[in-house]
Amino acid sequence: MTLENNDLWAQKNNASDLIKDAETHINKQNYPQARNSLEAALKIKEKFPIAYRLLGVVEAKMGNYEASSLAYKRLFELQPDFSKAAYFEAGQAYMKLYNYDEALRCFQRYKSALNKDFALDEQTIQIGYDMYLEREINSCIFSKGVNFGTKVEEAVNMGAVINSKYDEYLPTLTNDGKLLIYTSDNKGENILISRQKEDKTWTQSKSIGKAINTPMNEGMAKLTSCGRTLYFSACNWEQGQGGCDIFMASFDYDEAVGYDVMPVPALSSKHWDSQPSISCDGTTMYFASNRDGGYGGTDIWMSKLDHNGQWTPAVNMGSSINSPGDEEAPYIAPDGVTLYFSSDGHPGFGDMDIFRSTFEKGVWSKALNLGRTFNTPFREAGIVISPENDIAYFASARPEGKGGLDIYYAKLTTEQAPLIDNVLIDGYVFDKMTGEPVSGIVVKIGKGEERHVVVSDAAGRFFICLPNKETYSFILEKDDYETFIGADFFQRGETTPTQRLEIAMNAKDKAPTIVAENKETPTTPPPRIRKNLSVYFESGKHELTDVQKEQIRQLFAQYPDKRILKVKVTGFADDIGNREFNQSLSEKRASYVARFIEQLQIPKDQIIYDGEGVVDTNIAKHQKRRVEIIISNQ
């Protein structure tokens, strides 16, 4: 016994007085002092149920779950009918030790017991316990079905440059994976940023800036795919509607700082609204809220951006996602159909776990626990996936951390990763003559009839996430520009998750009026026509797919008078095989396409075609296997 304990024992040789001291310390959250008083009381009175009952509470509060469970075990040995609430508390302590068999026995004992059979009247405490009882029982049953003997991927703590003795949580990444943005609760929540260095280590974190971080609480920042707009939550701001609300700000990537902050009232309410996550195309927002109309606690809600650029009234994500407990920290993957979130309402390992749901056939699937690599009996709060879809960064309060919630990273299995492997298209549209960016261009991109629609912004840029390693056709339209039709094979690079797409748009001719001699009526020359389309082929193939045929149909459908058109079709091949084979293959491709164009009511004598054989330039093989179609009227 320490000197402090000896002094305490000498001063108070009445065990009941020491219990009162312990209760005072517990109320003040002075748990080490409370433990000293309880241990001193047990020296005076070894068989003292109330001392063991309180010691179980105190040890658990200090994170000593082995000692807590032993205290409860001793209590039940001495007087099993002393405290009904103690069985629930013991069950939670056993869960933290992965002893789900013993935890389940404690919860079932609590459930079957009658209040009148116990010495202590703790019904006020039991009201809260009753709310979580079924959750804990279901989590024990779930965890008992998990094979803890199998080896799983180990999560790695991100270290002292990110984590501290305080809570660090709710991580997010820029689209290139080079900036980590997260929330830190050091005497108040603020948003911090760390930049990845060339050697893959991270810089010491810094504040996102005074425009966002204040003496109030700010957190859960998420960037749009362009990386220039940041959504985050802030609490008790004057511009808010009450509690915590959702705000947006401009973001400077190079300086890693936010500015020009404004509220997003359509997403906020008088209740707690927080933790926004926006889809890759920028049209769907997911966030957590305890507003009316939910399933209980905080739920995940969703809002859509309408054609006027306004957020529609939020709708609840439904029972596949939400539960009577709390659902928080949504993260929508770039594929737009894989949602990750934290929940204490779905069966898990204890406290709050991370779950995954996918949107298939028009509905969200039942939430599935992400497994032992990511989840523990302790709290997990927030997750984000790397651009390559293979690494997840997440927050966990597992005891081996720096303190509280820390940020970790771990590899994802195929079952844990987003449903669809995506590539981010970074598009840029500019005027071919002036070189200036063109805003308001409607971009329709996709395969067959499935089209995604985005509009170029003031900087001429548009962003969209599409399944990786696929060929897509795209149509770009604006009233004062010629329609552009094209196609390309999109693939994420080894060092970047994006593929750049630059398109030069031709302004429609404003042809001068020509007045013929001795004529009163002016005449206007016909507008110049020049359109091109590249069609790509699999290795060794020369036939068109249905998608490619539709692209060509749409190209020629723009011209009602087919008699004015001149069409040139040129086939190419890669360098796989000998040159004679590839020359023949390029000619077959050109011939096949030309014959299909004839079927579109283009006279045969207006079409010329040829094969150019192997493309010798230094481009990817899939880009060499193509046919170029050029339409003109000159």
C-alpha cells in the first residue's frame, strides 16, 4: 500500500466513510483517488460488496477492464443479488476483453433478473442500460460467431505527427491522397491537415486556418472531387440554425487552407447536423443528424442537388443503414454505390463499429460489419478510402493507441473495398480559337444509354468518377458551340487516381453575309462541318460493339442531309504480332466501320477508307487499336 493509502487509512478507519469518499471522487471523475479509497475500505472490510461494485465501475472508467471484471466477479461471489446494474456493467467489461461468452451470460442475467430481488435500487441507471441491452446481446451473439483464431491484416497507427493523447478522428483525403484532413479534440474540436511527403511519411499537422477553426467546435471536413470546395460541420456558430450545422468553404490545395466560409441552410436544421460526405459527381450529400423522423439517436440522411443547384429536403437512408442506436460519420466512396459509416446500433464487437452497405438494384444492402482489422470492442469513428481503393484510414480508440481515438491505416480486402474500382475523370473544356476555358458545357458521358451528365464550371472543368478500365463515349453540347462527340479508354494511372481529358470546342461559325451582285436578297454560305470520332478495339478484334455502333449513329444523326457529307475512315493497330497481320487487321477494322456507316444512309461514294497498319508513336497499346472517323462537307 502506498504512503497516500496508509495516510488515508489512518485518517478514516471507517469503511463506510471511505465509500463516501470514493463516491465523491467518482462524481468528480477523480478515478485514481476513488480507487485508493475503495482499496482502503477493502483493507478494513474485506467482504464489502459495495466496495467491489464501485471498484468495477472505477477500473472500467480507467480502462482497466481485467481489474474491473475481477471486481465484479468478486461482488457476484459475495452477494449475487446485490446489484442488477452490475451485471450489465460487468458484461461491457468482458466485451472489452473479447470474452463474449461471459459477457453474454452477464447480459442474460441482467435481462432475466427482477428489480425486487436485489439489495440496491438502481432503476434510474437501469433505464439507460435497458435501452442498449438488446444491442449488447446481439453484438455478443455476432462476435461469438467470429473466428478470432484466424490471422487478419494488422492496422498501423499513424504515429505522433497525427495522433496525440487527445482524440483524433473523422479522417478524409484529397483525391490524390496527398493531404490528410481530420478532426482533433484538444480542448475543443478543430480541423487539422497533414501532407504526405515523397518518402510516404506525413508532415506535422497544422490548422486548416482561422476562417474555419474557432474557439467553438469544427470538424468532419470533406472535399468535393475538384478539391476546391470543402464541406464541414461547425457548432454554435452565429450563422447556424442551432446546435451543429453544415457549412462550406473554398479550399486552397497548395496552402492547405480554407477560406470564404458560408452556411448551407438547406442541409441544416435546429437539431444536430454534422459529418457531411459528398459524392464524386457533387450531386448527393450524406450526413448525420438527430432531426425528427429518424429511427432513433443520430441517423444517416441524404440530399440531392436539383437542376437549379439547390439541395433538396433531406431523406432518411432507411432501416438498412439506420437503427435505434446511433449512426455517424458517413463516407460515400467514389463509385457512388458504396457507403461506409459508424454505428453502435448494428451488431458488432462492442461500442461503435464501422459498417459497409452497397446500393444495388435500387436499394441499399443490409449493413455489414467491416471485420476485425478495423473494428474492436472499442469505438471506431470515421473512415476514408485511398484513391487506389486498397488502403483505408480510420479512427479507433483501441487501447494500444496514443490516447483516446487515434487514426490508423490498413489494407482492404476485395470484400471490404468499394464495390466498383473507379477512375476520376478530370475534364477541361476550352475554346479552340482563343484557348480560354468554356463554362456551361453540358457533358454527357457513359456507355450505351446509361449517361452521366455534368456541366463545366467557370474554370472550364468538370469531374466525374467512372468504373476503371472501360471505354466511354461522350457528347459535349452548348448552344454557341459545335457539338463534340468522342470516345476514349479511361484508366487510373499508377501514380495518380485521375485521368485528364482536355477537349477543344469549336465556336459555331458566325459567317459573314454575302450579297450577290444585282441581287437584293443576301445569301449565307453553308456552315463548315468537321467532326471526328475515335473507336477503340480489343486486341485482335475488328467488329464494332453495340455501344460503339450507338456512338456512330449519334454522330451521323446530327446531319439530316446526308448528301453533303464526306467521310474518311482510317484503321490502326498496335504492335502485337507481325506487321503483315496488323496491316490486314487495320484494314479490316476500317472496312467494317465503313460498311456500318453505309447502313446509316451514307452513299458509298461519299466514304473512303483505308488501313494504316501499326501506330509507331509512344502511346498505350489500347489507344493504338482504333478507327478514326472524320466527317466534313468540304
